Amino acid sequence: MKTETRPATGGQTSGKRPVGRTRASGGAAFALAVVLPPRFTPERVRNDRRYRTLDKYRFIVGFLALPLAFYAVFVISPFLQAIYYSFTDWAGGATANFVGFDNYVKMWNDERFWASLQSSLLLLVVVPLVTLALGIFFAYMITAGGRHRRGQAVSGVAGSSLYKIVYFFPQVLSIALIAVVWQQVYSSRSGLLNGLLGSVGLEGLEQRWLGGDYKLALFSTMAVIAWSFVGFYVVLFSAAMGAIPKDIYEAALLDGAGRAATFFRVTLPLIWDTVRTGWIYMGIQALDAFAVVLIMVPPHALKVTPVYLYERFREGQFGYATAIGVVLLVLSMVFTLIVMRIGRRDQIEY
Amino acid sequence: MGTNSVNRRDVVKATAAGLLAVPALGSLTSCATGGGEDTKAEKGEKTDKNPLGVKKDAGLQVYVFNGGYDDKYARFVSDMYEKQYTKAEVDQKRTERIATQVQPRIIKGDPPDVVNNSGAEMMSISKLVKNKQVSDVTELLDAPSWDDPDVKVRDTLVPGVVEMGQFGGDACYQLNIAQTVYGIWYSDRMLRDTLEAEYPKTWDDMLALCKKAKKKGLHGWTYPAGHPRYMFFSMYAMFGQAGGRKQLDAFDYLEPNAWKTDAVKQVFEAYEELLAKKYVLTGFDGKNAHIEAQTAWTKGKAVFIPDGSWVENEAKDTTPKDFGMRVGATPSLDKGDAMPFGTLYAPPGEPYIIPAKASNRQGGLEWMRMMYSKKAAVNLFHEVSSMPVVKGAIDGMKLPPGVESAQQAVKAAGDNIVIAFFKEWYADLWRVDFDAVVGKFMNGETSVKEAMNAMQKAADRTAEDPDVTKIKKS
């Protein structure tokens, strides 16, 4: 291992002895020092200039080794294996033949893949926008949307603390449960939604929500994903808005800013970092959408790419399925980079 | 001590170095394709009482799919096995996720001895055959049967069981235990009392009957629109009736233009007329559609429903006592039909496999031999009310009305039992493609021609897909 010889930083000085003299005899002792506590390390080694570097990295490695090993075995290595298998024709047997880019060429020519990707990309674009916009709006109403009370620059609408809890409810339910419940709500003949529309005289708006029409199924899916995540963003953005000092609001108020101006000129720029993080997270959730679509939507109405991937696995086309998985990984990364890029603004510290 | 000055940059550097070292680590961890070593299968001496040469004290592991059938019927067989081989222990496990539980063990080369490969998460049997991961069970089929040493096991089984296990050769890799009867299900009471009619033997009679029902405020048909592939249960035998076995072979062997024949067109047009005249009660969407549609049917809102023989058990909570559930064979389209009225889509189902590397393979075969005994077959019927594939096993017993009519339909069909092999071999083509195509067709979104073209396109894609293992005509 190459050792560093740059001068030590920090207050203490050590390593008076020239390095060259110890090198011959010090090699073995030095290697031993890696595992020895400083107390038992020979003076000669401890005074070595390189020992400081060793001691420092030993310290870092000490607490990083275990989590990194876990991360490597359970996250990185499956990723790498998946990338490897995407270049094979593995069908679940003992052999996987290397087939180069065949799986990717097949994907390029696979209409069903493109149809599923269209749905996934529409979800990726629309769902985060809707969810975040709603989340920010509700959060703003909760923290700063109320009437001005005496002595306070901003306050939420009446009952805001209750709303915060209610909005969060869907987040507590498991996604499978949400999908099952909404499947019943959307039911054409016995569903709550059509029942409500009928009872208020809007029979004309009743739909076969999941009855096979692509646009309706897409809309229904988007609504459920947005509904299930909006509460999380209300809480996230309320926290971010709560961290903005009140005196900034007071200053804006003195300058005669209304609610809209306060929101766009003060609140939004100050929570922008949180919005960007939320956008990335929500985008990845929308690109996935696996559980909701698999459980709630009949496959002939709508299919997203992760569900298509799952079907390839079910058919024993593991090589092809992993290739689709790799494409999804790349898509998530590209999306993240784009959002990071277009969302970059100067950070405002307060 | 205290000489460490650790800053953030150092930590990030160390982390990055650690992660860069991972590829090396990744190659060390065993890959999923790493094969297991060949293990020697346990074998005992072959005798008249032990024709398969079971090692009497070897343990046996059985995986049973825990679905609508539960696993009690299999425990009965396991108990038989333990009674026969008192020193052997049968470790029977149940799971809803056969692939998750069993596939890794098959890949590793340490599989259970018997696997009930069923349910939504079943392993692709064509892939297992292609990968040589399942045993050929010909040895069992030629062994003397449990009940009568003079009769081979294969001769005790209804037609179709052996064929369903063959994948383009003589070897048999899969053993089904229960026969499903597909067709048009109806209430005998409704047909006789409310409509005062006989079951229609031709499509014209069917249309006339639906017209009569409409006048009484009833829908002639219903189907689960959320699972439109249910239409296959009444369409398939009609394809056979219109086009003969040649047509059905063309589907199975993915022949060019198999879905563009006149026979296919006639069948689709028959259903188009049913839809056009608004005889079909629709709107059962979503994943629970089959239950919703069946409930509407048992409550008397519609006369006919395309379904399989499990419907009697599945709908028993909503079925009135005097309902008189019956299954009817599909009506003939016209006099020029290639196969007669009575042709029945009745394949054996609920497959079992013996993995190739099973350590107690002989024991697994013996377990299946016991499953095919009359005793176990009758027990299977008592537990799950399905017709066992053992010939004559439930003859003379008092049967529920649905099963009884299914029995009669099978007898009436005689040699005209048809089986959709492509549905098993190319599951995708049926479960995904047929579902999507017929879904649109039944919604009135596509014409007969468009539906036929879409199916042909899917069949052609399957034929060309290098990832799909093709079965050749033997």
C-alpha cells in the first residue's frame, strides 16, 4: 500500500526521525501496527510520519467497513450482477450464454416495451408535478395561509394542525392496501366513485374507470399515486416552511406583499432545495408505480414498464427482464440529473 | 490517541475507494447461475411391492401450492406414504409463492422431491424442460398402478394427462391431477322455469334464447370484463368445432396465419353479434371482476357465463339452493362444422413435477403413484370438489350438480375433448395477449378483423422470440 508523506495537519508535531532509516526494519512492525492499538504500538513506529495517516484511515475504515460491506454485498453486487445478466440469455437454468447487446436490440424493436414505457414516462412527468404542486399548496395554507392574527406575521388556516395529520393518513397505509381500496372505489358497478356521482345527479360523469380505456386507466392511476404521496409532501414542505424565519415574512408584509407575492417571492425560493429533493424522490416513485398498477389495474387497460419487466421474469426470460431493469436504472439516473440541473439555483442561507 | 483529524473529505475518499473495490468483491460472491454438484439419488431394491425401487427410509420433501385447493388433499397422500414406508418422513410444505420458494433451490441443484407447480407464481414449465430441471416420469407411467398391479398407471388416467406433460417428445415431465371442464355455465332452473327453453345446441338457438331473455328483462350473457380472457373458455371449443383439430394444432404450433382463418372469423363474428344486440351484461371491471360477474349470474341477472368448473366452489356462497348449476358444451355455428356439438374443452390441470436433481426421485414418483390411487382421488374430490383425473374414481358417488353436469359433458364429448396446449406452452400469448385483444374486442373498441390481426401479430412475435422455447410437432 502506498503511504502518504504529506506533512501532518493539526496541532501536534511528530515524526522527527527521518523516514528512510526505519524503512528497512519498520515494514513488518508497520504492518502489525495496522491492527494494534496505539498503546501497544512500538514508539519507533508511532513516531513515524506515516503512522498518522495510517491511524486516521484506520479510524475511518473502522466505522465504515461494516456498512460499506453490507452496501456492497446487498446493493452494489446485485446491481453489477444484473448488468452482467442483461447481456446474457439466462432463462433460470445453470447456463447463461453471453449474447452481447441482443437483449437491448430486442427491446428497441419490442412494441410492448415502448407502449409500457410511454405510460411510465407520462407518470414520471405528470405525477410529480401534480403531487408537489398540491403538497406545496396545502403546506402553504397550513403554515401561512390563514388570516393575520394579532402579533403574528403568518399563521395557518383554522384547524391546520388537524389537516396536517389527516393528510398524512394515506402514507401510513401500505401501498398494497391503497391499491385494493381504490380498486373498489373505481369499480364500475359497485364503486364509491360512480355511486357518489350518481347520487348527486352527475350520472353523465360515471365511467368504467378501469374498464379497459387507456386514458381513464392512466388518469385513475395518477390520481391514486398522487393521493397516496401528497400527505408526505405536505409534512415535508410544512417543516421546510416552518424553518423560514418569521421576520422575513414580517418584512414582506411591511412592504405590502399579499399572499401570492409572499409565496412566490419568499416561501418558494427559500424551500427550493426541499422541493428539488422531493421532485427527484417523487419522480422515482412515479417511474416505479409497480404495486399500484399490478394490484389495481387490469393488465389489458394499462401497463407500466416495471410490470412488463415482472411479466418477463414470470415467463422465465431473466436475461431480457434484467436488461429492461438496467434501462429503468439509467432512466432514473437521467431523470435525477436533469432535475438537479434545471433545479439548480443559488442557495440562500438564513 | 487523539491524533486523528478526520475531515469529511477523507471519509468521502475512503468510501469511494471502498466502493471501487466492490467489483472485485462482486465477482467473489457466488453468481446465481452457479450450478450445484450432481448428487446421487436415493434408490432401493425393486420388488413387486416396490416397483419403483423406493429407498424405504429416505425422507421426502413435497411442496404444495397453497391456493384454492389448500394442501389437505396432499397431506392425505403424504400420510399414505408414511404408512407404507414407516421409516420415511414426509416433509410437506405449503406456499403461495412456488417460484420464490422452489426456483432458487432448483437452480442451486438442491430441489424438493415433489413440486406442485401451480398458481399465479408458477415456474415456466417450458423453461424448466428446456433447462433439463425436471424429471421424465415415463418410469411411473409404465409402473403398475396402486390399485391393480395388472394395469399400468398410464392406463388409469383420463386422456390428456400424458399429452399435457409432453413437450414435443415422448418424455412426460408434468403430471396433472384434476380435470377442469370449461364451457358455458347456466342455471337449469332459470332455463326451464323462467325461460321455458332447452339448452341451445346451435348459435342461432343461442341468439333466439338471448332475445327471449331480453324480453323478460334478463341479459343472455355476462363475463368478467376485468379478466376478458375468460371468453376463451367458451370460444376455444368453438374454434375447434368450426375449424377442426387442424385449426387447434395451428394455434399450438404457431403456424403462420393460424388466427386469420375462416373458422376464427366465424367465432369472433358470433360473439360480435351477441355484443351488437346488447345481450351481454357488462361493466364488471377490475381485478375482482370474476367474482362480481359470477355473483350477478347466480343472482339471476344473466343466463350464461363462460367459466371453468371451479366456479361451483368459488360461487357457492351466493348460489341459491335450487339454482341447478350446469355446464353446457358450446353451440355449433352451422352444419358445416368440423367437430360436432358436444366438443369440450376439458384439460387436466393442477400440475406436479419431480425435479431432475431431486435427492429422493424414486420416492417422489411413488408419492405420485399414490396420488393416482382411487383412494387419494376420492379424497381429492371430497376436499376440493374437482374431478380427479383417475378414470372412474368418482363414478356412482353423489355429486354436486355442477360436477355432475361436468362429468356428463365429459362422457358426452367422448373423443372430442380438446386441449389448448399453446395456453400452457406460451402462457404469455394467452394470459397477456389474448386478454388484451379480447378485452378491446368485447368493449367494442376493435372489429373482428382487427382482433384477428392483433392475435396473429402476437403469435408471430412469439414464434420469432428467441427467448421463448418453442415446442415442435412430434
